[in-house]
Amino acid sequence: MTDMICVGSISGAYGVNGEVRIKSFTADPEAIADYAPLATEDGSREFDLQLTRPVKGGFAARLTGVRSKEDADALRGVQLFAQRARLPHLPDDEFYHTDLIGLQVHDTGGVLLGPVKAVLNHGAADLLEVQVPGSSKTVLIPFTQAVVPTVDLAGGRIVADPPEGLFE
């Protein structure tokens, strides 16, 4: 498990005075400010964050060290990470997406289906993108209790009961 969790991203400048547009990935979108300081993925920069107002698709915010539209535009696409210790402890049946990536997925009979390549959400529900062993093909599995009854973080594995024909 990683010590840093992605909690949001910068979608670009908001106005001309150095504000940025933030998209929050936290359960309570406004809570992203509570997890500051936030860092870039490589850890080369850290920012304190102050949300200034809600805007379409997220929030306008001020970041330390960002004073102009050019500074803000230069950060477009940057993901923001928080220390795991600053985030809330999750119940046993909830997981940070980053903790699932790389876990080996097995079917209920023990057959290896492949590792989790990514966790996606396109609005309806979470999906596990599983890399098929020995192939460049990936398969999307709904990340629901019915399809994925077991997640064993300590054992590094997931047990799934995917719909018939999905891995053929």
C-alpha cells in the first residue's frame, strides 16, 4: 500500500488571478481541503489549498505559490495526493482504489484471471480493469458485492465471480 492517495486533480486556471479549478475525488468533495498539504505525484511540489467557491465540475481554489493565470495553467492535469495518515480510516468493506491496483484476481474456483490494472468509474459504479495473463487484453468487472465477494488486501488477492463468458 502506498502512503500517498490521489484525492483530486487540477483542471486548469479559473480566472486571471491565479485561482485553479479543482476536481475532488473524495467522498465529501469539500473535504479535499482538510487533507492539505497536497503534493504532486512525484512529491516535488506541495500546496496548501483553500476552496473559494463551487464551480461547474468542482471548485475554484487557491494554492500556495500559484499567483497568476500562467502559473495555474501550467498545473492543468496535475493530480493531487494526500498522506494516507491524514485520510479517514475506512470500514472493512471499503477500499482506496490505489490499494486494489496490482492485486491478483481469481475466480471462485481459484483460477487466476489476472491482476487489477485500474479501478474505473464512469458514473454508474466502480469497475475493476483486469489484465488477462499473457495478453494485452483487459476485461472490466463490476466492483459489486455480488461479483466481487472477497477482497483480501493482506493476501494480495481478490475473489471474483464474473458473469459467464466475460473471460472467454
